[in-house]
Amino acid sequence: MEEVRVFPLTCAVQNYAWGKIGLDSEVAKLVVGGDPLAVIEGDKPYAELWMGAHPKGDAQIKDNRIAQTTLGQWIAHYPACLGSKVKDAFQGQLPFLFKVLSVNTALSIQAHPNKELAATLHAQFPEHYPDNNHKPEMAIALTRFQGLCGFRPVDEILGFLQAVPEFHALVGWDAAEELRSSVGDEVRTGRALKKCFTKMMSCEKKVFVDELNELVKRVTQEGAAGKDTSSSNGDLLLRLHSQYPGDIGCFSIYFLNYVVLEPGQAMFLGANEPHAYIYGDCIECMACSDNTVRAGLTRKYIDVNTLCEMLNYKPASASSKIFPCVSDPTDPCVTLYDPPVPDFTVMKIQVPASVKDYTVASVDSASILLVIEGDATATSTAAFSDVTMTRGGVLFVSANESVSLHVMSQSGMTLFRACSLL
Ligand SMILES: [Zn+2]
């Protein structure tokens, strides 16, 4: 039997507590679309869909004519499927994990180390840092997507220090003054910002819980009296506090940009960039790693020293956090989200209603293809037989194989593809 190099996958669902519930979740909708027999429980969270070979969620091969049952097992058997450059650069492993996220309540504020720091942390504290790899991430909004990302411009932080005395109390007079007087001097500002953030993160729990309760009480009363609480970022504060009462992360909204992505917009989270996802559905792609340093909105371990040392203290506007995507010069249907790391690139493929036959071009990398909208019959010389691709359908495509789509839906088709363009 000749070798099959293109096949459909059944992907792992993660039911983390922060996920959207039942069919409100884009993840659940995609699961049902890909498998009409799948049972979605109406009161259960459907947080993440994992499309890849990660040992905690290795995709199942949806074709019992193939001897291996999971994608990870299959790649271990046929590493050439990765493409020769990817295979050599990433030691025979698929370098990325492709996901869909449906976020109902905020995920922890976090940052991921660069490769050098990851190796050091893993050697010192393997219980907190499980591997030696970096973890750059890209989030592309499917629905309006809210998050926190990077330090705000200094004038915004100074504005909150003035308007929110409870926040000022945690940062302290000296550090706040240092930040105020640093304006205009980038190096001094970075240092002062680090001092301010470290002061806040190192506060004793009793101190910050008292200040937080005071702040929540004040903002609630102001809101009830019909006052505008935007100078205290009141709505977001109350929302996060209701999800994580007494958590230091509630104060981080005064340091970090609140970023809202419209569908199709993306944010790239490079090394040491503080970030959190708050609400919405997105496509996510990341390097294969579990290294996360947390800064709040969590019940997990917070490593304050590592966190405060590693962060990127470069203030910048919320709009500058939106990652510029570009249209592929060789294919008008493709939008490229190509971050400055070799591990992954994401492509959005939009086949217009007027096009009935579309070829997913071959690339010199294994790739994973996900249907978000539309139906097609997929044909490839490297597949056993034609594959019906509907919303939620996932296809593994080996390096240097192309796939022909015969589009059945009247309104065209939208797909996302992850690969590694070294
Ligand atoms: Zn992250």
C-alpha cells in the first residue's frame, strides 16, 4: 500500500473551567460540526481545541486504515512528513500547537520566557518550568476578543496613579515619583516602571486585599450613584474582581493595555510580554512548550522574582499591540500572520463564493488545516480517498503535498492553516 500523507484528525478538547459553556463555545460548535455524533453537554465548559501532537492532547487519526492511532505516533514513524528543514530544525517534532480557544472568564496574567531563560528556569525549578523551550504565541480573533497586553504608555499609568489612590498606595510614593520624573528618558522610564510593578507585586497579601476591597467598594458606590468610573477603569475592575476576588491581578489593569481585537485581528505575544485573555473566541498558535510565569488572576503559583526580572518594561499603546497581517503576494485568498519566530506561521484562507475549485498550495512544512466556515470535498494524491470537509473539520497535510478543495457551500469557505515557514 502506498504511503498516505494527508488525513483527517479528531482533535482533543480541554474542558478547563474558564471556557465558554455548552454551545455558546466556538470550540463546542466546531466539535459538533466536525462530528455530528459528538455529544455536547449544556452545562460543561469547552475551553480549548488542540490540533497537534502534544502529549497532553495528541490528535487521533480519523482513518482506521492507518496503523498508528495518533498524530504524534504517526510523525514519529514518518518524520519526513515534517519537511526536511523543519525536521532538522525541530528534532523530528511538529514545532507548533494549533488551538481554538473559547474564553468565558479571564485566564491568568502571564509571560513566557525566551529560550535562554527557559533553559535556566527548567534546570533550576523543573517542577514549575516543565521544559526548556520558549513559548511565543499568536491569537487571532474569531469573535470580538478582549485581553491585556504589554505595559501602557506612561501617561496612562500616571493618570491611574493619580485617579486611583488604592493603586498608588501599593506602588508607593517613591516609585511613583520616580516614574513621574522619568518621562522623556526611555531608560529611566523602563527602570522606574520595573520598580513600580515590582513594588506592587511584592506587597503583602493583607495589604493589597484591603486596598482592593476599598477600591471595589468605592467604584461600586460611584457606579450606583451614576458617576462615570472610567478614570478607575471601573467596569473592567469589577468584572475581574467578580471572577478573582482578592487577587493582585485585578490591579494589573492599571499597568497593562486593554486590547480589543475585532475578528481577523491578531496579537503576537513574544518573550517576556505580559498578557492575559479576558473574553472571546480565537485561533491560537504557539511553540510547543508549557513554560508560563504567572502574575495574577490565578490560584496557581506566582514566581514574583522571576516575573519582575524578566518582563519587557517598554511602554506602548494598545493599538501598537495589534499584529500586522499581510496578504500573500502569491495568493489573494490568503492572509499571512507571520510572527518573528521560526516555530509557526498562521494563514487565513478565504475562498470567495465565486471560486468553486481552490488548491491549498504545498509548503515545505507539515501543516494543519481547520475549516471555520463552509463545506468542500478535499482531494489529494496523498490521501486514501476524498475527504468531506465541513465546519470543524481538521486535516493534517504533510510537507510538499497540495490539497484540492471542491467547494459545495454557496457562500464560500474560511479556513485557517498552521505551518512552519523557516
Ligand atoms: Zn500566554
